[in-house]
Amino acid sequence: MKLVRFMYRGAEAAGILRGEEIALCQGSLFGKLTETGTMLRAAEVRLLPPVRPEKILCVGLNYMDHIVESKAEKPEVPVIFSKGPGTVIGMGDEIRYPVKMSERVDYEGELAVVIGKTAKDVGEGEAAAHILGYTCANDVTARDLQTDTNQWTVAKGFDTFCPLGPCIATDVDPGSLEIRLTLNGEERQHSNTRHLLFTPAYLVSYLSHIFELHPGDVILTGTPEGIGPMEIGDTVKVEIEGIGALTNVVGKR
């Protein structure tokens, strides 16, 4: 299934995306979801971020080609940082360029894991039972602040710096998914999740031994090579096989 959140008649609603239509549902994405029988055209509703996470935990340096382009060393354990809930935006929302603080803002296309059931101290083999599904993410980064200050959370923590969407795919295998990012229609990143150094299951297990993971929490799994800057007015799209495409425009803060 592809689960979505959207605005319907002035209120937030949940549904199941089927091609160009959405089956309106009652209930919770994290519990029982029942179809109402109403079908809506996806183009006629405003999609919301598929979740509003309490925690957004992010992994750096998780593709070998990105480690090489970053002139970094291969990590022995996951490199972890976080983004605040205010960074989250959805499909079609505007990434706001913080022009007063940064002169280079980069895209980073990533696979994101959405937690579906509370996880604490779970084993790697148990992790799948705690995952609701997967979505597209853009780990937007003020690269100059990251390199000048080595403050990853600052560089990656501006409001609007975590686009998520368009849906949560519950039935994809994260072990081998094509991932692409285009900027103004030009391909800038292209890889496959089979190249991840630390798999989603490993990350859920590892992080659950540090934090209690709650339904709706999100784990960004890292970006492949090809990172680069965006400018005001640019359109950036992250597309992952079996999930869909997340498109945002860069605006001025």
C-alpha cells in the first residue's frame, strides 16, 4: 500500500494512494485504517507530509561513493545526527533558502524509514516488524555552515530542510531500490539502496538501543554521491523505485 495524508474539506485526512486516485480512509496510519468508499483524484487534493515525526534521526556517510566524494573515512559505526520537527515539509512545499546565514544550500536525496510500532532494544531480525514503510526524503544542507563549523545539526536543521513524501510505501523491499535526484530536470544523483553500508534493519536496531523509537519517527538512511548546490527558483525531485517522486521548489527565506 501507499499511505498518504492530505487536506480534505479543510481538515487533515488519511488515505491509500492508488494510481491517480486516493481512497479516503478513517482511522490512523499506525492502527486500523478503514476505507470509507469515497475516491478522490490525487491531483485535486493537497498532500501533506506523510508523517509528523517526533524524532528525525539521520545517517551520514552511508554510501561508499559519497564517502569518497566527501574525502571522508569509512565509518565503523553509523554517523548519527538529527533534525527537528520544524524541518519537515511535504510534496510541493517550498524549501526556504536561509540567505542571511548561508551561501550554499545542497540537496541530498535519501530513502527514509518510517517507524510503525514502538521499538526499544530490538534485534536486527526484529526490526522489520517495527517499520511501517518507506518514503522519499531530501536531507537539505547548508553546506558552507557544515564545513566551516562542523555543526551538522545546525547546517541541516533549518526549518523546511526535511522534505518528506509523497507517500509511505508499506510493501517495498528496501534492499534494492533505485534512487534518483534531479535538479531542474537534470539528473544529479543515481544509485541503489543495495549500496547502503548500514541497512534500514540495522539502523532501526542500532538506534533503538539509544532511543525509544515511536510510531511516526523517521530515519534518513544517507545520500549517495552527486551532492550539489541548489539556487532560489530551482525545482528538486527525489524519486525512489516503488515509492514515487517528491518534488519541491527552492524559495527565499
